Amino acid sequence: MTLIRRCLSIGAPVVRAHVAALALGFGLSGLPSAAQGQAAGTLDPALIGQIDTWGDAQSKQVADYLRSHLEPMLTGQEDAIARARTAVLAPFGTAGVSESFIRQYASAVSRELAPVVQAQVVQVRVNGMILAARLPGSSALNPVVAGIQDADAGVRYIAAVALGRLVKQDLVAQDQRGRIIELVDQQMAIETSSFVAGPLFEVMLDAQAFDRLLERLNGRVGWHVGRAHVGFASEAAALRGLFSRLFVGDGTPAQLKQLSRASVRYLWLAAKQLEAGNVANPASHVEMIRVAQTALTSTRERLGSSEPAPPGVVAPLTQQRWSDIVQIAARWVELLQAAPVNLTTQELAVISPSPAAEPAEGDAAKAGAAE
């Protein structure tokens, strides 16, 4: 059994990739311990402790060191992958390492990872993305950007988490933020894995791309039609994050209107799927109903609606009267069609995705099924 199969099972590729990374001591934040660095690092100690900018000879020494480990990794062999991950990360934790070395070495690793994150073998790309996610500062940006667009859900998940760290820690230059938001927006439009959608939503939240996020959150409702097994964990978290930011901050009437639109559509669909009785794990459906109800009640007050509020969902949730919640959602639809919100019937409809939007068979489709 290869290393990738321990990291990525067919049934739940993304989560186990993350767990395996942590188990090996290479989580998605922080650096290896000094003991690891001393055991595996073979670069010249003088170079590791140097505070000056590297010359050509020193740059070549580092490039040769990295290639000697990364090129065997391309074979996909388990022992080569394990050695490469240890050796590449080890210098960061070596005793006496300078900040100058860390900065320059991280940039060198980012450059040399290009063939790894573009390799044909999935386990090579996954482990390359784990390495990229461990790089300090903003040096991970280029390989992570490539990983966001990878064909494999496991690679995309690690890349999305790493990109979220860069945005959250404000490590992305202002002139690059627009590029990142555009990239995440494009990926969200075609994302087939519910696991990957979660950290992508978080990137948009942390980048304060609220309008884009509202558009994608509304656009994703139709994707859930016919997929009651997938659940709403990622979307509920995004809706909750938007609610907290738009109400604590200064959400515009247009943003609150779109928040209401998303809330009522998810409320209706979650209740409808529960009513149909084909939800194996209803926890995220119930959470979506609670979040959507809170958002709808609050936006109604903020937008100044004079229409009577529909009944609450607490009692029917407690008694699992899903059909009652479907009717409550229908009442909210009527309210949102009235002034001052004035959403149209078409805007409030929950539309099934076209066949072109269906996920292909394979890991991406099964990632959603494993939620």
C-alpha cells in the first residue's frame, strides 16, 4: 500500500490527507522540530546560519540539495516521498538557522516544487502540496495557486487550507489579493467537493469578498438538489460567517437582500430533503435550518419589513416536523417577495443543476458523499 493510499482513501480522500499529514508531524502550520532538522539536514551549517543574501554558488548548492530529494519523489515511491518530505523541511528546524536563510530557502523550495505539484501521479501532487502548505511566509503562494485548480479533491483541499492561512495572516500582497479572489471565485463555480468548498468559502470571508461569496453561495443551492447525502456543513458555516460579518459590520441593503435570498433557499431545500426521508446524517441539514432562520429573522428587521414574521422553526425541529418547516420556508418566500426586499420568483427558486454541472465519477464526487 502506497503512502497516498494511507493519506487518501477512496471514501474520504480529503480529510484523511489532512489527518495523515498531522500524524507525520507535517501539519498545515508551523515548522519541524530542531531535532528533525539536525537528523536529516545536510546543507552546510554555515549557509544555514548565514544572514546575507545568497550568491550564485550558494543558490546552486540549495537547488542541488532540493532536486536530489524532489526528483526521486516524482517516481511516486513511498520511501522516496517520505525521505523528500523530511529532508526538504528539515533545514527550517535546524539549530542556529537564520531568518535570512528561512526566507531564501522557502522561496527556493517554492520554485523547485513546480514539477512536483504538476506531476501525473496523484500521491506526488498531494505530498508536494503538503510541503507547500508548510512553507513560511508567502512563499507557498505559487504552488498553492496551482493546487487550487488540481483535478484531485485531496490536492485542492490542502491548497485551499494553505491559501486560507496566507489570507488570514495577511501574507498576501495587496496587488495579489484580486488575483486570489478571482481564482477562488472561478473554482467555486465548478467545485464538486463539499469538503473543498468549505476552506474556499473561508478564503472569501477572510478576504472580505462578501459580494462574490453571496453570489457563489446562492449559485451552489442548485448543486445540492438530488444530493441529500452531501449535507450543508460548508454552506452553513459560510452563511453563519456572512451573517456575523454583515451584521457586526455595515452590510449594505443589497448584501442583506442576497443573504436573505440564500437563507430562504437553503432553508427550504434542507427541510424538503429531510421531509423526503433520504438524509442519512441530518445534523448539517438541521444546522442549516437554524442558521438560515436566524439570518432571515435578523435581515427582516434590518431591512425594515413590516410584514408579519413567519413562525419559528424551534418547535418543528424538536419534533422533526419537516413538512412544517417547508411551509415556514414558503411563508418566508412570500415575505421576501414583498416590499422592501422585492425578490422575484425566479430569484427565489431552487433550480436543479444541468447535467454539465454533475460531478464526474471518482474522488471528487465521493469526497462529497463522505461528508
